[in-house]
Amino acid sequence: MNHTPVDAEVEGIARELEKYVSLHSTAADTPEGIARWWLDRREQPTLNSVEAALARLVERGVLVRRLLPDGHCVYACAPGSAFRRNPIS
């Protein structure tokens, strides 16, 4: 299967977001906030690329997407994800 540069960029963003949630399993944010705060990049990727990466991670069960009453979406680590840490008792 041939991968386009866009596919490679989206997959790179997805890997970076996976790493972020592995370190911050309780984090949750909008796509705009994720692009700004979760990605450690000099140049911010396009919002379309970030949203495509988020969709891939939702499909893989890494993240969940929650629709807020105001119509915005928030993404967070999926409850069953390997990245979700057990609370310390």
C-alpha cells in the first residue's frame, strides 16, 4: 500500500498523541487545544491533520470523542486503553 505524505504526517501526529496520552492519561482537550498544547512541534500542523490523527486514535480505541452541549468535541484517553492508569489506592 502506498502512503502519501499526508498519510505519513497524520500517522506521525497520531504517534505523538499516543505518546502524550501515555504520559498524561487524564488529559482531555478540543482538537484546537490538542494541536496547540499536546504536540511538541515548532510548526503547528493543520487542524485537518490533527483531526484525522484523532479519528485514527478513536478507531484504534486509544482515545474517546465526547460531544459537549455547546457542540464542541473533546478527546480523552479511552477508559479501556492500555494508557489509562489505575488510580493509586
